[in-house]
Amino acid sequence: MKRFALISVSNKEGIVDFAKQLEKFGFTIVSSGGTFRVLKEAGLSTVKVSDITGFPEILDGRVKTLHPKIHGGILADLRKESHKEELEKHGINPFEIVCVNLYPFKETVKKTDNIDQIIENIDIGGPTLLRASAKNFHTVTVVVDPEDYSMVIEEITKNGSVAFELRKELALKAFSHTASYDIAISSFFNRILDKKFPENLFLEFNLENTLRYGENPHQDAAFYSEPDNRKDELPALTQLQGKALSYNNLMDSDAAIDMVREFEEPGCVIVKHANPCGIGRDKDSIHTAFERAHSTDPMSAFGGIIALNRGVDEELASTITKNFVEVVIAPSFTEGAKKVFSKKKNLRLIELPINSEKYPYFNIKRVRGGILLQDADTIKEKKEKWQVVTDVKPDEETMRALEFAWKVVKHVKSNAIVFCRENETLGIGAGQMSRVDSVKIAVMKTSKDLKGSVLASDAFFPFRDSIDEAAKIGVKAIIQPGGSIRDKEVIEAANEHGIAMVFTGIRHFRH
């Protein structure tokens, strides 16, 4: 029986060599449009699709492969005698290999806003060919990725044909390819129609790697990335040394990176279990920023994740490695720093660009039977809308400390309380069911003098008890959203204690 291969590709990478190899194995190559011209110019004896169908390409090439003599040759199940008889009756040759990739829709969307050009790059015939071939994997080998050409040729060289198991794998790849393509088209139309929360939500993520386990050893886990992630996001990281990143490492690293991006000046964040146990900044020195972050709660910093928004030199590396650390993330490391860290074989060293740019994205939370979707908490607050609601007004230094505390508290799990000075956290109370308990825990955790510090709360105070607790230790100013039915009582408590209080009007719950 003659062997036929249909080739129609947008991405011409490697296609000439692939076709030449197939021709050596006795395949008749059938192709159309630009693919036909490329193969013909390369000296291959290619047959036009229109010569098979007896019908020319029409409508500027929109219609060329949508014909029974093509799809009959793809969809015929050669395990069935009846299908073979029908092919012979209608003069249809079965295709053994179908090699197709699609019009560059995603690439076109990235480079132009011309809707006519974008729409013209929605492939119709290509997905139909791929789906038909993948459906009939018992008979047909479908090839969508140039990376797979050599594997297919190797199979034919060894065995004379492509093995059944590989045909199944390639069918899965083809269906995934068309699914991804349709998601891109759906997303484009949702965007141009300004559908922030579309009626049907399709999400695409690609497997980066499987992980040793999840939060606990009995849980399987994997890391998936978005198709077009940015160069400053986790999938783009470069791991310089250490054990593979675990599920918990990735969760905590993401939290640490998110926090340290709050600062334009040199900043350092130390995270444990997605909560900061210390944050520091300095106008000049990343060394000082680290020291301030670490001194907040040295005990909790043990085994933590450290994120810095400036490069790390040998001196800072030596300071960091005096303690046990799981992960260090920074934009760069000097050769001296790398040498110091290399002595800690298991320490994971991560290079990743870190800047203070905030960009909108969605947070996704899985619940039983569905997902919750929300904007990430990247709101750009207008400080001119903040209100000083007490008799005592914060001076400039105090206001800078309040601004710092407000940047920190939004990253602490609710109920969240932080005590700060202008450039460092002093005490952090996280995740308590009662806000006053968060105050008490923050006080308990600190080894520093809190007199003259400022306090930030992620949500309003429902009672005055937290203000009274803060006054006992000498807090001079408080920043909070306001909005409680007892705001008057809380303000009166602040006035009684001579504490300045600022309302932001913005809540920062984090569950």
C-alpha cells in the first residue's frame, strides 16, 4: 500500500528535513499553500491538496483542506474492512501521517491591535485536521510540534512505523494544542468585549515540574506555569544551587517576593509559612535592610525564606549564612557571594528580577465544586485621601513610619497587627480570631522596645481594647481602615492616650 503524509504548517521550522526523511521512506507528501511552495522549492515531489480534491483553494486560502477526500483519508479506521472498501470505492488514499501546526493567532494578538488581521489568523482547517487525526490515532500519527519530528523519524527508522503508544501520546499533544488555541481565541474575545468575569472561564497552565510532595509528604504536588509569564515571575527564576524547590518553598517564595516588591529602596523580607517574620528597608544599604528584618524575630527567621530587592555580595552572604535559611532570592549574587553560599549545599539560591512595579492579576482559590476569583490586592492607594481623625497629628517622621507599617500589614494573614518604626518591623501578630490577641502576640514576639513605635491594623478595630493594649507599651500612632460602628469609641480611646490615628478607608484582609 502506498504511504501518504499530509503536511500543512504555519511554523516551517525543520519541515523540509522532516519531509525529506519521510520521502526516503516512500511517503507521498501532500501539502497546500505556503507549505507546498516551501517544499517544492526544496526539491521535494509534493502533491497539491487541490490535485487530490479536484477543487482549487478558494476565499484567499480560507478553504482548501475541508474536503471528503482529505478527511476521509484521515478518519478512515483501517481496522474496519468496511472503511477500507469505502476508501477504495471513492478513490481516497488513507493518510498515515498528518503534520499540522496552526496560524500564529497568539503571536498576532501580541504584535497588533488590528482586529481584521487578528481574526484572519484564526485557523479553521488546521484544528479540524488535528482533531480528526488525533481522534483516529489507531491509524494516524499526528504531529503538531517540530520538536517531535526527529522522534517520529527515529521510530519509523527502527520499526518501519510509529508505535501505538507514541501515537496516543502525540494525539494527546494535538488535542492539548487545539484546546490551548481555542482558549486563546476565547480570551481575546472576552478582552475586546470587556468581560472581566466571563460566563465561561477557561484557564491554561503548563507543567513546569512535579514536586517531591505537597504541604505534607502524603500529598502529591506539581508546579504549573501560565503560558506567557513575565520575566520577574516564579517560572522565570534561575536556581543557582540547592535542593529542588518544594511546594512550601514556592508558596513562601511567592509571598516573600510579593512583599519585597512593595519597596523601591533597598528592602529585605523574611517569610515563614506565608507570613513575614521580619521586614526591613534602608535608603542606601541592603545589608542594613537585612539586619533590620532579621532582628524583628530571629527565632522565627530560623529556616525562613529571604527575599531581597538588591544584589547580594560576599559580606551579606556571610551574614545570612550564620543562620539556617531555606531559600535566598535576589536579583543577583556576586561570585564571592556564590562561593560563600556554596558551602551550604542544601540552601536554595534563586536569581529573579525584583522590582517595585505593581500590575493587576487574579487570585484563584479552589473551593469544593468550583473556584473563587478576585483581583489581587494591588490597589494604588492615594495618601491624600487618608484622614487624621485624632487630636494628635502625626509628624513627618511618624507618617513615614505609618506608611511603612501600612505596606507591611497588607501582607500579614488576618487578623493582622504590626508594630514598626520608619524602616523596620518590630513585632508581628498574625492570623488570630480576635484582633486584640494579634496585638498581644505581636508584643509577646518582639525583643525590642516598642515605646514610640507605630501600629498598623489590616481592618478596623471593633472595640477599644486593642488601643488600650497599644497604649500600655507606648505606641505613638496607629493606622487602620476605619469603618467600624464603634469608630467614635476607638478614636476617643486614642485621644485619651495621646495617640495619633489615621484612617485609610481601605481594608487589607488576607486569608
